[in-house]
Amino acid sequence: MITVKILIDSAEKVKKFSAILSKENVECELIEGFRIVDAKSVMGIFSMDLSKPIQLKIHSDNREILDHLKEFVVAGA
């Protein structure tokens, strides 16, 4: 399992993030406090507070997925 902090602070980034994850054959969630949403769902993403980093949990050990998401990953968060 991979867990990272990401920042998706615009509508354009939400669409791009969702499109990237939709191509991956893995389960993944965004977690904000007690709220958990499907990370592939545009509506789910928009229900989160996008002004600050959010935790992304990917149910895979394949770290190559992070290469596709590197523009969203927040270093040191």
C-alpha cells in the first residue's frame, strides 16, 4: 500500500488527476479527516477541501503509479 499527500487545487488538476488514476487498475482513496472518497471520482474529489493537501491511499505496492502523479505529490507533507 502506498500513502502520499497530494495537492489538487484547481478544476483542471482535478480532471487530470482523475483521468490518470482511471487508467490504473488499482483501488485508491482520498482521505480528509473522517471523509474517504474514491480517488477516481471527479465528484468525490470536488467534495474535498482542495485548498490544502489531501492523503492519497493506493492499494498497490507498484510505485510506478507515483511517476504519473508526481506533479500532484507534495514533498514533505
